[in-house]
Amino acid sequence: MTVIFHGSVQEHTSGVELFQVDNAANVRALIFLLGERFGEEFKDYLLGDDTCFFLVNGTGIMTTGGLQTPLHEGDTVEVLPLVGGG
């Protein structure tokens, strides 16, 4: 599957925008794999409240099971920073 890091999330990946992952059962497992690659601090950032959100094949994971959203070969996961405003 392809993971795409958007905007300020790339600050935590040393500028990496695209990353290929062979196998992750769900979004939570993917986060732990990304933590192995980019460091424990990045994993904690991804699991933190109000830091970023995830799209799987263009759909937000809050409507598909949250961190338990299943992942499959060929999926595209996008990691986007939350943007504040008002």
C-alpha cells in the first residue's frame, strides 16, 4: 500500500512524501510500522489527539472503524495535519 504524508506531517518524516508498506492489517498496525521506520516520536505524533487525520482510499477513518479500519494491498492511506481555524 502507499502512504502519502501531507503538509507539516512531512516534518516528522525528514521530507518523505510517499512511503510503500507491504502489509498492515489496519491503521493502528500501520502507525506502528511507520514508527519503526520514522521513530517512536513519529508514532506518538500519529497517535496523539488533534494532530492529524487519516484517509483510506479517500475516506476518513472516523466513518470506517477509526484506527481499526482494515487495510488491504493496493490501498492508499493519506496522513494529513489538522488545521485549526475559526
